[in-house]
Amino acid sequence: MIPDSLQQLLDGVDDQQTSHWQGRDLVLFNAPWGELIVSLQGAQVLHFRPPNDLGWLWVTPTPQPMPGAIRGGIPLCWPWFADERYADETPDRSGTFHGLARHADWRLEAADEHAEGIELHLSPTQPLHSQLTVRAVVQANAQRLAVELITENVGESPVKVSGALHSYLAVDDAHQCRLEGLTGARYLDKLRDFAESEQQGILAIRGAVDRIYHSNEAVMLHDGPRTLRIGKQSSDSTVVWHPDQQPPADTSIEAAKRFVCVEAANTRLDPVWLVPGAQHLLGTTLSRS
């Protein structure tokens, strides 16, 4: 579910093309294995649609201008999530919400396309941290979409990081969908000052939700007759967010009904300490179920 102007760009693509939209450079693919759009601002997957299916990701119809980040798709929150600024190198830890990666310029290092799908490798055009390097890998085929965020400590001291793959999943109506796979998981409720609770049964979205679940299990998103599986890698936090009647400024209440965020993350529940020379891979995989 993407804005009409973005869909019109994609409709004119035969196989692969670069383009420009809302001040951002894009790489677009329209192939037998599906449709894929990646913004080089933030290495952000904006759209994926496999054959004979609806789009799996949502993008706001009213994105904020550059240098603001695009709301939707799969933003990369790195090297911190929300305001957990463990790796923030500013003197007063006043770095931007959700980290540096989603605002940065990235380059496409490699694109390996074959009959079954494609694999993209991306990296920032400029260093984003004095000790950490980061790269992103996107894999897409007719059955699944996978995004990996790989961090390496190339410095001389340990660094504590958090992060998230902030997936905006397109739904017909957020109030009608259900999330399965979190039953029994403990969670922190950010709408109740991080009060801790336990999930009872399947999660139905009936109002605003902003929770960090302590879970490494896959989540099944039931959206009418369609079910999407959201898997994860190296993540013990699952963030579920829906703003309901109080959406952010770049999204209307009506538009916000069409997404639910289910995010593979490393948060205050499972931050990652990277010693010199160590790597960490945070991954999410969307697939049909």
C-alpha cells in the first residue's frame, strides 16, 4: 500500500530502474518474482509485492520533505532504538530519535538478480559512528522478503547498541487484524510508563498500542483471509505499535488505520554489547502463511 505517485513510477519500470521521488533516490524492481522499491535515504525498503498478492508494506500518502525520514516501509533504527541512546556519541546524548541510519544517504553496493529473486547489499556513503560500521542486506523472491542489518565494532572498546527493523505492515483495517505468537510473553507498555504485563491470548488491535514484548518467536498477522508471518533473527524484543486516533503529523487518522508495526528489535530488554572485532546481525523475514 503505497502512494499513487510511487505506484505510477513503479508501473513504468521494466525489470530495474533508478528514479527520484519526494527528494529521494530510489531503486525500483518490477520483475516476475515481484515488485520492490528501496530508498537510498536510509536503505529503506518502501514496497514489496509478490505475484498474485497485495503489497505487504504501508507508506504514508503524505511523507514529510527532506531531510525528514519517510514514514512507512521498513526504516532502519540504528545504532539505537527510540530514545535508548546507548551508542549516541553527541556530548549530551541528544541524537535524533531512532538513530542515524534512517536519515543517512546509502549506496547500493551490489544487486544480484536471478530468475527466482534478488539480493541487494547497501552501505552508508559516510561513516555514522567512530567505532561501528553497518551494512544492510535485502533479499526478495516470490515467497518472502528478508532484511538484515549487520553491525561490526571496528574500534578498540566495547559499544552497547540497540536497534529495530521498524516494519510498517499494510492491513485492510487495523481494528480487524489479530497478532498470534505473543501469548504468555511479558511486555513493557510504553503507554503506561513502561508498566510490565503478560499477554493473554491473541492480541487484537482495539486502540493505541505501543509495547515491547520480550519474545524471540515469530508473529502471525491475520488480516482478513490473509496471514503474514513475521520472523526474526538475533532479536529478543518484538515491538508492536499502532497510534490509533493520535497518529504522527505526517499521517492522517484514516491513513493510520491501514498499518500495524511489528518490529524485530534489540531494546532495553536485550541490548547488544559488541566487543572489538565482533559482529551482530539483526534480521526480519516476512513470508506468506
